[in-house]
Amino acid sequence: MLVRSELLTGFRLGEWLVIPEDGSLRSHAGTHRLEPLAMELLVFLCSQVGRVVSKQNLVEAVWSGRHVSDETVKGTLHQLRKSLDDNPRRPRFIETLPKRGYRMLVQPERLASVEEGATTGSDLQDWYRKGRAALAGQPSAHSLKQAQLYFQRALQSSSANAEAFSGLAMTHVLMVSLGMGLGRELLPRAGAAARRALELDAKLAESHLALGVVHFVHEHNFLAADAEFREAIDHAPGDSLAHRWYARFLASQSRHEMAVQEARRAMEADPLSLSARRDLIETLTMAGRFGDAEAEAQRLSDIAPNFPEVQLGMSWVYFVQKKYPEALEAFTAGLAAMDISRSKRKQVERAYKRGGMPAIFSLWAKLLEHEAELGQKNQSDLLVLYALLGKKDRCFHLMESAYESRNPYLLFLPVSPFLASLRSDRRYGSFLKRLGFHPPH
């Protein structure tokens, strides 16, 4: 734990560089200036990280024991939280414990020499290269967190590094894809970093791609998204990820022929990518080309027999075609790929005999409902399951939370065959309008 004297020389707090001397909070998105009392409060809380600090402790340390009202303390905390982009309902930095006090949740870090002003060009390039190395390959929670830290380090002493801004923007987009955070929080940061990168270098395909995702998923500005996706592909026609995102976008707009072409181009650009093959199956499904989707799923199964996400998804494809034995087979294959015990699989088969695939989907939904946290993937799966089961009220409740978190799957609402049961509901048209689509006449 850093003591106050160490903190006063400057420190890192999550994505923020804190400089008490001039009252500044710095990040890739810009600089905030804190009032002296707010900075004093931040330094004190950081010196007590992990501990519950009472209001009286705050008053004694920050206001030197002077009599101050509750509103003054709350107002200063509000200013500090706003500057840190911290939500008191879902705190990342400062937690409020009712009737007990406050607690700093993030460990402050001592500044390395690279952040104290002794940064060289080679240092910055080293941080940037490490960020790129962390982004390479199949993204994971660990690799993306590392990439974020490296790009932020590269930007702390050089606000003109277009490539680092671009890498940071894509890191935030990939975090949303993996469900590592809420789109409503991460995508505005991706947009800010991408726009800054493009101010410095308008030809960065990666930044155009990130901005396209922001327009598509967060802002629902489809014209702008289309333009940015095409710009990304023009600058980097061999980028598989750009083709994959453009395919998703085109599918959501019911431009299915073009969507399938883009999904196939993504596979051609990276023939070894299992994710690109999975996306092609999804694109064919959204187009209603179930036979082609089944053929691609079989090819993927031949290449990678243990791909439960695709096998479980194919159970939905077979179900909407009323191919119930095939749906059961795909579902049990997915369970086997997940190393689910044979006794559990027998339990599923008994449920099928009692109530068919709806009984299995009900069990699946119940399991997801009992998960400790309803992440983006579980949210999407639950929406599909309840739509297939005809439970519309639960679907629209889930759609509200999916809309607030900017879950990308929600943008398939107009075209997904799995959500067809919702289209006869009176709430459907108004929800489409909120997403930026033209409601049906």
C-alpha cells in the first residue's frame, strides 16, 4: 500500500494517470482537472485502499476536522466519481457501504520512470509492440487486459501515437465481443480512441473498423456504420475481422446475399479461423439458408469436433425446422464436447422423452438463470431460448437489459429465425424503432 507522501508524487489508478501536483486525471480520452478538495479526497482514499473509511475519517483527513455537512461530502464524492467515470451503482473505484462509509476498490500503482517524464521513443515503441503482441492470436480476457495496459502506457507520454490509439480502440471492441464489459461503457471509449487515431492518420483500417462497430452497436447509426466498415475493408481487404463485422452488419439489415459474400471473404482471408467459420454458419442461418448452414456446420465439425457453441446453436436451427431428433443429437453432441457427464446426458434424454426439445430448452434456461452473473452470452442465449419457448414477456424484459448494455445480438432482432415468435407482439414494432430500424407496417 502506498502512503500519502508517495501518492503525492503521482500514481496510476486503473486507466487513469493521477498527478496531484496540478490536480489532473489523464487518460487516452483526455484530461480532467479536479478541485483541490476532490484531489485530497482521492489521495486519502487511495492511501486506505481496501479499507472501509467512515465519513468522520474523511472529514478529519480531508477537511481537517472542520464541520461540514453531509451534502458537502456527498457533493465532493459525486464530483470525484464523475471525473473517474465511476458509476456508484456498479462501482469500479469507490464503493459506498451504507451506514459504514466508503472503500477504494483499486490498488494505486507507483509510477515507473517511463511515466515520470523519462520516456524515450524506444520505450514507447516497446509498450506499443507489447500491446500488439497481446492482441495477436485468439483474444482472451487476460490478453486483452494486457493489451489495454500496454497501449495506455504508450499513450501516457505521447498523445500523437495514432497506432496506439487504434490498438486501444480495437482492444475495447474485442472486450465487448468477449462480454468483458458493457458495450455502453466500453464502446464510447473505443469511439474516442478511434476518432483520435483517425485525426492523426486517416488511413488506419483498424480505427475505421472500430468506429464502424461503435456506430453499429452503440449509436445505431447504420449509414455511418456502413461507410466505416467499407472504409476499413478498402484500406485492408485482407482483414478477416473487418469482413466478419461487415457480414454481421449486412445480415442485420436483411442484405443477406452480400452478408454471406462477406462472411465467405472472411474465411478466405483467414482459412484457419474457426471463428470465421462459425460466423458464416450464423450468417447463413440469419438468411434462412438452413441447408447451407447445416453443411457448413458439418465441415466445421470435421475440422474441430469439439466446438460446443456451434453444436448447441445447431440444435436451435434444427428446432425451427421441426427436425426434433436432429436437434436432440446436436444438443447432446454439444454436451459431450463440454465434457458433461454421461449421467447428465441421460437426464437430458429423459427430459426429451417427457416433453421434447421444449423441455430441454426449459432446463437450459433454468441453468442460465441460476448463473451468478448474466453476461452478454448468457443474455443472448436466454433471449433465444425463451423466444423458442414462446415466453414473450420474459423476452421483452431481457431485451430491455440487452438494449441498456448494448448487446450486439439484439441487432439481429429483425432477421433471426429464432426470434420470429416476437414479431406478432404489439411491443415488437416500438422496440425495432428504438434500435434504429423501420418498424413493420
